[in-house]
Amino acid sequence: MLLLEAGPREDAMSDGQLVQPIKIARAYEQLAALLRERITSGDLREGDRLPSETALAKQAGVSRSTVREALRILEQGGLVERASPRIMVVSDRSDDPSFRELRRELRRHNVTFHHLHEALMTIDPEVTRFAAIRADKGQLHSLHELIEAQERHIGHLAEWSRLDVEFHAAMAEMSANPALIVAREPISQLLLPALYRFMDTREMAEHATNYHRRILAEIEVRDPDTAAAVMRRHLNDWRTAWEKRGLDLHQEILDLSYTGAPEPNTVVSPHEEEERWASSSSPRRSPVSSTPSVTRGL
């Protein structure tokens, strides 16, 4: 479902080309993305043992060499590690001091969705403005590839959500401001659980991806004011959709976690996969839940 307000600019065909070449993900990339979804969404937790290469190959309908390549990608990304030459387990992120510190601060300050949205509204439009001024051709090409990856994973919402976080983090990198890059990084870690809690339809993912295309188009024509305005509208639409769904603006980020009960050590193929999302059984509200809602900027 493409919405006109977030559609491509009219000059998109100025080069005479209606569409870009379609890229089909390789089998090992699809399997790596599927396994990454299971890990980042909480289906597979720290220390869980992955099925054997043979079992994974059978479940996913691919060769063992495809499985090995997918596992190599995940291992390089720090998501899995070898407990022995033949046993792969999910890495324990709690060993990362920065991860432990983030969770401690979230708990101590009762950080809520409202706080997260407010922080995004403060940082991301200005980051986008700088990106429109400073981004180089290589960064623009990388952003195109990132959006194309999101479009390929419209039907795999956990992987789409991870790519969404990468998109906004990439905008910070394009600002070429080290202080903003450092300030934005913790917010990227906060975004993922909120996205898992919320993004549960293909239409929502398409709508957000369409915004990303529009933002990139404004950056490419070096229009910082419009780029920032589109980013602001994108963020406000996210908040509005959250409210329309009846979700609590003042629910703590630590409670926005996946709480499904999947069958252990199983991976379904992309054709069999169904996204399962569940809210926390008893979400906590921040003591500052009486904070008034932020008025939409656009």
C-alpha cells in the first residue's frame, strides 16, 4: 500500500529509468536473516544451542554449505559463537559492558516509549538535515541498498525492524558529526524492542519504507529543510499509529519485549514463517505517566 504523501519525487524519472534493477537475496542471506530474526526477537536466547547443520538444512530446505555460510555471517556479527567445533550457540550479550549499562540506565530512569519518541524528534530531523548537506555518493549508495533490503523483507517483520534501526543509524553516520553519532547509538538499541512490539503488518512496513524512500530522495537533491520535515512527519506518524492501536505511550522500554513461546531449536522456512507478536503480560508504567502528550509537529 503506497501512500502519495510519502511517495517518490516527480523527478525520479529524470534519468529515463522507471525502475531500479531487482535484487534477489541469496539463499544463505535469507537463512541468516531468518536466524537473526529468531535471535533478536527472543525466540532463541543467549546460550541456546542451534540445531545441527544437517537439521537446519533440512528445516530450511537448503544445502549444508548454505547453512555454513549463513552461520558464518551470524558469527562474524557476534550473534552466535562456537561452544565446540560442531556446536553453535547464541552469544551472551550480557557480557558486553555497554549492554549491561544500557539496561541498568533504562531501569533506573524508567525510560518509556514517550521518552524515546521525544528523543527521536529532537535528534533525527537535525541529523537528517546534516545528512542532506554532507552525505557523499558512497553513503547514498549504501542507503539505497539498505532500503532495497527493507523492501525485500517486507514480509519478514523482525528482519525489517532490524534494517529500520540500521537506516536511522546510517542517517546519523551521514551527518558527519561524531557527537551526534555517539548520542544516537543508544537510541538505536532502544528502538528495536519498540519496533518488535508494534510492527506487525505488511502495510505498516510498506508505509514506513516509503517514507525512507522520500527522505533519501530529499537528501539526494540536497534539500535539508524538506528532508528534516519528512523525517519529522515519519516519526510523528509512528507515534500516532501507536496511539491509534491503543498502546500505552508510557510503557517502559524494558517491557516492550517479545514474550512468545516458540518450539525450541526449530527454524521454519520463509514460506512457512508467520510473524508472532505479543505484548508483555503486565506492562509497567513510568511514574511520570502524567506527562502530557507531545503535539504533532506536522
